[in-house]
Amino acid sequence: MRIVAVTACPTGIAHTYMAAEALEAAAEEAGHEIVVETQGSAGSTPLTAEQLAEADVAIFAADVEVRDKDRFAHLPQVSVGVKKAISGGDLLVAQAEEAVKNHVPAAAGAPAAATPAGAKAPTGPGAASKVRAWLMTGVSHVIPFVAAGGLLIALGFALGGYQINLPDDSPLYEQILDGGFSAGSITAWGALAFGIGSAAFGFLVPVLAGYIAYAMADRPALVPGFVGGAIAVTTGAGFLGGLVAGFVAGGLVMWIKTWRVPRALAGIMPVLVIPLLSTAVVGLLMYVIVGRPIALITEGLTNWLNGLSGTNAVLLGILLGLMMCFDMGGPVNKAAYTFAVAGLSTGSEGALTIMAAVMAAGMVPPLAMALATVVRKSLFSEVERENGRAAWLLGASFISEGAIPFAAADPFRVIPSIMAGGAVTGALSMALGATLRAPHGGVFVVPLMGNPLGFLVAVVVGTLVATALVVALKTFARRRPVVTEAAGTETVTERETVSA
């Protein structure tokens, strides 16, 4: 077969490319040709018209909406989450083979043929999966703004001090910029960085709402989504308001697109009628009905985050650490990560400590497995030791997916161990008061953190805990070669329990 595939994850960094490699390896092993379009954070190289025309089947391994999906309408399709491609590329290729067997191409100009009798009808993603994909599409577009804005704001504080943002008649950075920029002043450079970062942060909620709506209803939904997000900022509804605006705009445009209109109006619907009607309705709802109640909820959330201290903060750190390490980039991990990123838009001290705890815990799984392969090499295969060498950089860069090969090979020992390490890290980070404005970067953003020493201590202690547990569990339950009497050769036939 000739297979075309698309892989895409919310951050577009690790899962996207790991899934592509897994699919390529599985297709090659099965004797098929495959071309993968990776829709990652660095952009993508679209499949050519020739590749699409010659393809027999399409595989979508994505946790966000696949861009320009209409290109694949003529092909049988297999759609799954990106993590399933990483852990089961061979199963997806087998599903693709089955999809090709059951596919009946439609005649030119005719509607698609029904599923043959006895063949299993293809099932698309459920409602919950669709909502999650729409949400993750918005979050994935927000992350670069948060990263750039957060790092520039942190750099501004580092250069000019925290007094840059203290109100007088106006914040210091506004006074400096209004009075003219002085290239010889460190404080002026700090003010400049803070001003640029603040401008980037101003796009967070509109971008979130706009791209949620875009994922739901394509380009016509961008305008009402962005406008609804901007009104959410104006009314104080913040991140939660942006979520509501995005889903309302997307749902409204999806409904309008089902209208049957005269042919004379069809041409102007996407460029005039849909943007006009949907923007007016979304704006009305956000200003009059939705905005203020959500603003009150956002204010309550901000006050709660700022009020976290002592035992409550530590317990929240434990919970977030467990979530970050449970599935390493999966839905539970992304729920904790999205919660932390949402808090960044409030700028509160509590939200910044949550972001630090989430990043610290997310670094533990790959770092712990990398350290374990060094401490007890005999417990790991040569392939795992090679993965361990790569996991050092992945962990330092806050790419939790670096531990997936280890967890897939031995989930019942690896996952509980790294979850325990993540819980310790989250608790320590919260207790020590580490803060972070950037949603990504790992050790590379440590110089711009609040209490960077506390952050590093939390990561190191959690990594040591996870490493000790995984080594202990693997040591107490190792596969030992057993000599079979009949053949007189060594074969692994059972799992034996041995002492440390």
C-alpha cells in the first residue's frame, strides 16, 4: 500500500515527531510505502497533490484538528490520538490495511458508497475527543505567545527590577518608554523587554478563542472567535471567557454553515454574511450575558490561587505532579498543563508557583529514567540505554515524552515510580515558592525564575526518588534465564523474584 499520514500534538514538539517515526518504522516493517506530514510547532511541509492522488489510505494520529483535512476526502481513513501511534504503530498500519479492504470508492460525481454488508463501519472520534481536540488546537496556538511574552517579561524584571511594573502615576516601563528609549540604560532595556512581553500576553485570550473556533468551523469562525476573546479581556472574563467565546463562536458558525441559501448569496456567505452575523451575536453574548459572570468566576479563581499557602499549596503540588507523570503528554498530563497555562494569564503569584511546579514535575520522568540507565545498566537493554542518553536532554528541556519508551516496555514499575517522583517534586516546588512565567523551556529558563534554587532542588530530589523506586522495583523482579532440560539451552521462561 501507499499510505499518507498526518501527526500533530498540542505542543507540536515531541509527540508529533515520535508518532511520525513510529508510523514510518511500522509501515516499512509491513512492506508498505508511507509519507508523513508532521503538523508541528515548526510548521509543516504539506503532502503533494501527486502523493495524495497515489495514496491508498490516510492515517491521522492527532490530538488537535488536522489542518486542511478535506484533502483526504477521497481516501479511507484511520483516526486516533497521537499517543496510540507512538505505542502501536503496527496496529494502526493493520487498521489501515483493513480500511482499504472495506473501502468502496464512489463514482465521479456520485455520493460516497455505503459500507459493504458485513464490513465494520468506520467510527470517527467521539464527542469528548472532538471537544478535547478543539481545545488543544486553541492551547497549541497560545503556547508560543505565552512562551515569548513570559520570557520577555521575566527578562524585563531581571534587567530592570520588579519596580518596572509598580504603579505610580503609570508603571515605570511606561514612563521610560514615553520619555524616549536610552540604549545605554539597563533599566530602559528591561522596560523595553517588559513592554514587548506584555504586548505578547495581550494576545493570549483572543488567540485561544479564535483557534478553538477555527478548529470547529474553519476560517469563517476566526473573526467571531478573536473578537469574542478580545471582549473577554475587556470584560475581565479572562482565560475562561476566552474558552466560552471560542466554543460559542465555533458552534454558531457550524450552525450557520448548515443553512440553505440562494445561490446568489452562497458566494458571499463565508466572507461577509457569516463573519457579520456571528461576530455580532458573539459580541452581544459576551458583553451582555456571559462576560460579567465569568469575570466573577475568574476573580474568585485568582484570589484562590493567591491564597494558596502551606498545606493547601503542597497538596495541590502533589496532585499536579501525579497528573504530569501519569501519562507523559496524554490527556491527564495535558489537563494539568492547561490549568497551569490558564493561570499565567492572571499574572498572580499563586499561578506562577503552579506553573513552576508543573514544569518541574514534567521534567522528572525522562531525567529519572536517564539516571536509572546509568546507575544500573544491567537492568536495561541496549536500546533502553540508548534512549536513556537521549532522555537527559529531553528531560532538561521539559519534554516528558522522553520516558514513554520505558513506560511502554514496563508500565507497572516505571509509571508508579515516576509518579511518586513527580508528586515529591510538585510538593517541594510549591513549598519552596518557586515561580515561573514561561510555559516551556526546562533548565534553559531557570535564570529567569523566582527562587531558581528551590526549583532545581525540587527537580533533583524528585528525580532521585523516582530513580530509586524504579531501580528497586526492577531489581526485585527481574527476568532470569532458566535452563530447559529438554533443549539444554538458556531461555527466559518465567519471571523470578530476586533479592536486591
